[in-house]
Amino acid sequence: MFELFEVVFYTLIQAIRASWLTTFLFLGVAGYYLFKLFQPYFLRSYQRLLAGKSSLSQAIKRGWKNRKGIDWKQVWRQSVRGLLNGMKSFLPKIFALVSLILWNVFFRIFYTLPFVKRERKRFDKEMKPILYFKSYRSFVYMGLGFSFIAFILTNYLVTVLRATIRFLYFSAWSFKDASKAVNFDLNSLLFQSLLNAKVFLIAPILAFPIFLLGLVIAWKSAWINFEQFRDYNNNEEGDDRFVTVDEIRRQYKKIPNKALTYPGEGGAPVFHELTHDLAGQTLRTQMLWQNRKISRYVTNAERILGMLAFPSGYYYIEDKPTNLLGIGMTRSGKGGGSYNSSN
């Protein structure tokens, strides 16, 4: 861990020496992301500053008028006592802040391991494949790509075969004449042999049959992949689709998920979006790993930092009359969770 910080530190030193413009750009981007990360805490401090601005100015005016009757020793004692109390209250905040950041980073890295949370693998089957072909043009592009792979593999294989045949031939002669002993050409094993297209002129008897066999395998594989992953939807049952996130942001009303009020009426939730600050990322981690014991400490750390007073995400709601389909078992709160009684 310390070696990583050392590498980052010396990289920043080299960037500063190289160009001050690079340094300013880096500091600007780092400052922006730090502000977004701790945005709730900054906003809370700013709101407190605005709320106490008038009372602070009045206290200064009263103190200036009554400055002759002030016991300055008592003022200094109270100031020192207030400073110590502030430091005592500041240390738990630092500890809570560092704990939250480390917990988020550690769990996100731990969650990416393949043996963690294995039940999530069942959702991967429902995901779209990376290669999703929609037309025969995709089949042609894939066939050409596989053909290029067959071409470079042919170059490499023929180069290695020629070196092997030469080594075996002279090794057989070395039994009769020791002066004709030869070593294997290790240069034939280098990656540069992949682009050795001269083998088609030097050894066409080997190169062309191997290349033709590779072409057959390449285009056959391209056709199999095309048939397996191509889009068979020809809008037989309509061209409806799920709405995208950008369309949701343009169409529906955005409201905070807690703590703050918003103008207008409520509605049916359509989509939930997390913020990019520490509160939103903490909520994301809690959603991935639902542990009551850990959540108790996480909630306490958020309370110390004052993060519970700010939204960790936003809902997009439909505030107009609409139809809802509530699915749930008996007595699961379908009605009470969807609307309030008008009585």
C-alpha cells in the first residue's frame, strides 16, 4: 500500500516539473471530485454559516459596544475550551469519514471476486451478449476478422514448422558427421513470425493448405456465432421497448429520496438514481451487501458526518393519474404502499 502511495507521489512530482498547466488541470479535476464526494457535508456547513451570519454580526456589534466591561481572561478560557471541544468533536468525524471511505473501497473490490455472492451469476444469463449481430454485414466483418487471425497463425505455424524440419534434418545428418550439428532457430518462436508473410512464397506447399483450412474454420465459426447471437426480432409483436435512462430524466419529475421537500404533489415511483457523493456510494454498497450488523455502524458514521440530513439519491415519479400493477403476496402491503386512504 505504501509503495502505491509512493508511486503516486513521485508521479505527481514529475507532472509538476513537466508542466504547471498539467498540475492545475489535475488539481482542478481532483478538487471537483472531492467536492462531489463530500458535497452533503459542505452544503450542511454552508447552510449553518448562512443561518448564523446575522446572529454572528449582532454578537460582534454587542461585543464592540461593551468591550470595556469584558473579562478577557474569561473570554480566552472559553475560546480555548471551545477549541478543545471542537477538536474532540472533529476527531470522531475524521474517524467516521475514513472508515466509510475504506469500507466502500474494500467492499467494492471484494465484491468483484468471482467466489463472492455467487447467486448474482444467475442474472448474467439474462444480459445481452457483448457481440450482438443484427445484419449479414456483421457476419462478413466477423469472417474477415477470423480470416486475419487464420492468416497470422499460418505465418507463425509455417515458420516454426520450417525451423523444426531443418533442425530434424541436420540432426539426422549429425549422427554421421558431427561437424554438421545445428541448433534450433529460436528466432522462429518470436511474435514477429506472426507477420512473416514470405512463407507463402518460400513454402507454399505448407502455407496454402494450412491457410485454406484456417479459412474454412474461420468462416464456419463466424456463421455459427452469427446464427447463435443474431437478432431474430423482426417486430412481429410490435416494436415496443423499455425506456432508457435519458428518456426517464426528460419525461418524469425528479424528487429527493429523503430529507428535503419538493414543490408539487407526489406520485408513483418509476426510477431511482443514486448520487455520486459519499452518501450515494454508501447506499450503493449497502444495497449490494445487506448486513444488519455492519449497517448499524455505517448508519452511525453517517449520523456523525450529518449525511442523513441530505438525499443519497433521487426518485423519478409520475405525478399524473396513471395505472399501477402491484404484485405481491397476501398482506404484503400492496394497497398501503401504493396509496393513502382519503378518509
